[in-house]
Amino acid sequence: MTSRASQILSWALPIGSLVLAIAIRLAGGHIGTYFPIATPTLAIGMLLTTVFIVLQHAEILAIRLGQPYGTLLLTFAVTIIEVSIIVSMMLHGDNNPTLARQSVFSTVMIVCAGIVGLCLTLGGWQHYQQDLKRQGTSAFLSVLTALTVITLILPNFILARTPGSFDPVQLGFVSFCSVLLYGSFVFAQTGRHRDDFLDDVTHRDAVHGNLAASPSAMFIHAALLMTGLVGIVLLAEQVAMGVEDGLAVLHVDQRDKIVGTFIALLVLLPEALSAVRAAIHNELQRSLNIALGSALATIGLTIPAVGIASLVTGRELTLGLTSGDAVLLVLVLAISIHSFGTGRTTVLTGLVHLVIFIAFLLLIAFP
């Protein structure tokens, strides 16, 4: 594809997604009545393509802002997309209390086992071994471990009315703690401990990017980024209806796990490509910032969002994992602590993570 065609698509897709979403909403159920398959299919296709374009704009802005601010921008963009899809699917049709749990759990497993494993394997194959900042990576893992255990494992061991669920007071407290811990982490990452999340290569690239970018171009990229995000948020309801209704018609078991994994893969794919590319270029710390940052933001921001939606609408929310999923979650967190404890990774380190990821996928297909 030529640069001219790529530039046209970078403008057309965000605007087109917003126009399509508005048209579908203004038409109400009439389009779905006459075109029951074409409408959700078109919405899913537009959403998938727009996600990539939106994150391209976010990556250009990331270069302008430098690190770690650029990585945070990418993370926020992905998390906004994921939260919008999860909340839309929660509110669509019958109550679906475990969807948020499966989406968050799938995100953590895909990031910590799949994306991290792929980054470490390809980076280690290319460079034999790679170094990272232990202080910054340990901060990621400590906050991630605290949030995952509190939100996904603790509900199974409390005296609530429904097993695996928080009562309203507990849910409000957990949501507040999630925002507090994530906000504190962002403050540390962008404030006094900023150097713990940077490596020399990333810092030099960020400086050059700042010199090359123009304010007017950054304004255009920011406008297209926001336009695309609004379009994606509005199309999320059509994606929810298409996926859920399709699985219901096919009488597929474990719909929550499949839909949750689908959502996570949908929003993480572009960010995964960015993380893998950074690892291959021997920017392992930047790669981990992108990958682990997305998992941390997913829990820190998604749990409060779905918690508020549950409290406002009165829909039940089940966050406690099943025993098998809880074992996988604890395993991948423990392995991550060991993998990054030495400050140096190899191909073997990545293969261990990939094996856990394959086990995660296997248990979805053969529970």
C-alpha cells in the first residue's frame, strides 16, 4: 500500500466508523430487521480495522510525547476500547455476570503469558539475552498481583450472598482501591521514579521524535484518535450483539470465556505488535511497559467501570474465578516474578511463558 493510500485510510476509517455508528443508532432496529447478518458483520469489520488505525495515531502521538507518556497514551486508548465493549456486552440482552471477569482474566493471561512470552522468545532469539529495569518491572508486577488477587480471587473467600461476588459496599471499596493503586502507579511512572521505566535506546528515540514532530500534525492525529475512539465505543454495542447472538444460535458452550477472550484479543492485537516490535529492536523495557501496562490498566480501570455499571443497573457481577483459572493466574504471576527477578531474559524465559499461554487456550477448547 502506498503512503498516499495509507494516509487516506488513516483519515477515512476513524471518520467512517463514527458515521456508521451514528447511522446505525439513528436507524434504531430497522437496519437490523432488514439486514440481520450484514449489520453486525459490517460493524465488526469496521471496528477491527479502525482499532489498528486509531492505535497508529496513538503511536505517532506517543513518539511526540516521549516515554513513558507515549506508552501511557497507547494504554489508555486500548483500555477505553475494552471498557466500552465490556460494558456494552454486559448491558446487552440477558444478564451476563461473568463476562467482565473473563475479559479481565483473559487480558492478564494473554499479556503475561502470550505477549510477554512472544516478546521474550523473539527478543532472546535475536539478541541472545536482553536486560531490563528490575525496579520498574517489579513495580508493575507488585501492583498487578495485588489487583488481580483482590478482584479475581478474593471474592471466592468472602461471606457474600452469591459465591464469587462482592456486595455493594465491598464492590465500591474494591473499585476505589483499583483506581487508587493504578493512579499511584501512573504517578510513580511519570514522576519521581520515571527513570525506572526507561532505557537508553527508548529515551534517545523519544528525543528524536520530539524534535521531528510539528504541533499542527499532532493536533490532527489527536483529533483523528478521538474520532476513532468515539466511533469504536459506539460500534461496540453492535459487536456485542453480533458475537453473543451468533454464539447463542450455535448453542456454543462456555460463551463467556470465548467472548471474553475475543474481546481481549481484539483490543490487544495492535498493542501486542508494538510490544513485539520493540523487543526485536532490543527495547525490552519499552516492550514490557506496553504489555504489562495494558494488563494493569485493564484491571485498574475496567473493574471500577463495570462495578459502577453493576451498581447503577442492578445487574449481578461475578468476579471470582473458577479454581482452574485461579491456578493459572497465580502460576503466570509467580513465573513472571521469577522471570524478571534477575534483570536479564533469554529464549528459555519466553518459552516458559508461552507454555502457560498454550495451557490457557487448551482449557478454553477442552475445559
